[in-house]
Amino acid sequence: MIETITNINNAVNGVVWGTFGIALLFIAGIVMTIVNKGFQFTRFTHWIKNTIGAIFKDKNVTKHTGKDNKAISQFQSLCTALAATIGTGNIVGVATAIVLGGPGAIFWMWIMAIFGMMTNYSENVLGIYFRRKGNNGEWHGGAMYYLKDGLGGYKGMKWVGIILAILFSVFCLLASFGIGNMSQVNSIAGNMESAFHVPPFATGIALVILSAVVILGGLKRVAAVTEKLVPVMAVLYIIGALIVIFCHVTAIPAAFASIFKGAFSAKSATGGVVGYGLQLAITWGFKRGAFSNEAGLGSSVMVHSSSNVKEPVRQGMWGIFEVFADTIVVCTLTALVVLTSGLVDLSTGTMVTESVKSALVGEAFGTIFGKAGPMFIAVAILLFAYSTVLGWSHYGATAWGYLFGEKSSVVYKIIFVVMVFFGCTMSLDLAWDLSDTFNGLMMIPNLIGVIALCPLVAKITKNYVDRKIHNKDIEPMISVFSEDNKLDE
């Protein structure tokens, strides 16, 4: 039975994350870049100023809402989204891309991120525009809403939108237990056991208690924790990575040369058929890039839609920054740590060590920090993976609420917390494969909706640019689904 499930899963996974899936992701990114006139390039200084720059200048960005207001701040929404995206993919995913696709895979990861910025931007614009306020006072938004109300609003597309919304929600719900829960905590338990000899059941009990306290407290408590956890874990990891890179500063030029050379190499590092190396670099760069920043999967838009912002493009710009921070910054630093540490022959792209996944990055940190290197990575994975669990708990709860009603979401949260313990104590090879598949299946209905609604995204973007940059006196384009969403800025 398990063998049959595995074979079916591998077939589906091959379709989703094969040529079709990668092409669909890439095409969506290009389309959204074109229709929005290269917003991530042409408005670079504007979105930087209004995201990371605004944190230090605009109190409204970080200002918490009152106790009676269930919305979260723009900064909290970013941190919760980054909590889910900055995870094991930034360590394990990058290492896997280098091992299987060579250094050139990093170049294609960058390309996927550059265009993925506009896919994520578009998802968030649509998420704010089509979101609804639930009976509990929380904003609910995501692909299921712009599929049902946006795509379904086109003539003759009502039932198509409804069906795709349900499919997306089902795939999201299933993925939340896999890639968003059991796979993450299993990585934590494994690393804690190998680095600190902590038995998996002890790790499981501790994580269940911590998860219950946070997740059962609702989105505002999740956001309050991620708001503090994400900046700390990101800064610590970035500092550690920079120390390793600067200690190998002479290898940096060769590392970048290896990335660009490997990106267009006809042969793989192990030889073989001409053109195979380029295929591996592109495939693993795109796959790991997509899994790292999740642009196009329709996941992070569910928390971005809970922000107290009322201008769709404002939250869209946070989506651009999310991809930028996750892939261009954190993934690049991980890649440079590995490539400058002497674990890869930079002239050929072949591995000098047999270490893989997190062990590869741990060994790279160990070249500077000694035995503390793998321990540092174990702690980093603990923080990264746990924050991913918190972020995905909201995604799964949103999908559950859409399918079964928001009042029953506490049932989902209890099941989710219980599964944390089993994730720590089980062998999860099949769970990893299944969660990869469901995560990828989320992409298909989401991207159908994003591409179909690209004229609306372009119109909203033009409206914002005309008002905010060209100072034209025109009416803003904001959600019309709730009087509470009127623009008052």
C-alpha cells in the first residue's frame, strides 16, 4: 500500500515540479513583471523606502492594533510570513541545490526570486483587495478568496472559481501538516539529537507545549511571537554567516565565478550528457528557490491579508521585500558560506565532502567555529523550523476555516499541535514527499487565479503609482467588500 502511494505521489510530484510546474511559475513571474511595468526594478527605491525603510521612520508600520482589533501590523504580517518562508529551505534547500545542481543552481534561484517578487506582490495585492472580515473580527484573505470572488466574478466562471478555491484550500490544509509541521519538527528533533543528544520524545513534548501556548492564542499571539523571533534569528544567522564568509574573503570572487559559470555549464560537475548540467542547475535552482520563498504557492498571502494596511499595493511591496530578504539575502549568504569554505571545488563545481543538507552547512560553519559550527546550525534550524510551524499554523487554520467555518478552527489547531509530537518521533521520508506534492499542488489553482486577474493587479498598481508617485488627484482602488476597509490615509 505504502509503495503504491509512493509511486502515485512520485508521478504527481514529477508533473507538478517538473517542466510544467517550473514553467508555470516562471511564466507567471514574467507576466506579472510585464503588466506591472517591472515594478520591482523601476520602483526599487520606492518599495525599499516603504518597507524596510519605513520600519525606522513610520510608526504606523510597527504600531500594534488595539485589543478589540484583530488585525495585525504591517511589520507583524511580514514577520509571520517570513517565519513561514525563512525555514529549513534556507539551509537544507540551498545545500541540496548546490549538491544536486552545482553552484550554478544559485544563479537560477536568484532569477526565480527576481520574477517571484512580482508574483508575491500580485498575490498580496489581490489578497488585500478581496479579503473579508470574519465573525471573529479577523481579516480573512488568500487565494481561495480571489479565486472565488475574483476569477469567479468573470462571466461564466463562477463555478470554476469556487472549485479552484476549494482545491487550493484542501491542498493547503494537507500541506500544513506536512511541510508546515511534521517535516519541520522532525528536522528539529533530528538535529537536537545529533548536536546535543536530546531524545526526540523530549523535543516533541517541549515543542507541543510551546506550540500550544502560541498557536491556541490566535493570530495576534502568533504575530507577537514571530515579530520578536524572526528578527533575532535572522540577525544571528546573518552575523554568523558573514563571519564565515569574511574569514574566507579571498574565495568570494571565485565563488561568484563558480555560480555564474555553473549556471550555463553544458555538463554537470559529474560529467554526463551535454546539456544535462544546465538542466540540473535550472531545475534545482528554480525548485529550491520556489520552496524557499514560496512565491507563487499562495501561502504567505493568507497572513499578509490580515494586516491593518488598507492600501493593496502597500502590502504588495512587503511581498516583494519578503522574497528579497528570504532568497537574495539569506539564501545567498548560505550559498557563499558553503562555496567559500573549501567544501566545493570552485573550478569544477564538484563536492569535496560527502556531507549533505544541514550537515554540509554545519561543516562549513565548523571551518571557523570548530565543533560549535554544527551546534550553531542545529540551533538555527530549531529557530527557523519552529517559526515555520507557527506561520503555517495560520495558513492551515485559514484553509480549515474556509472549508468548515471559522468557529471550528480550534479543532484544526488542536490537531496541528498534537501532530507536532508525532512529527518529532516518526520517520518521515514519505511525509516529506507527500508534503512537497501538496505544497506544489497549491501553486496550480493559485497561479491560474493570479494570471487571470493580472489586468486588475495592473490597474490597481497604476492607480497607486498615479496617486502616490505622480500626485494625481484620483480615487483610490481598494476593497469594496467591507466598509471597514475604506482608505483613511
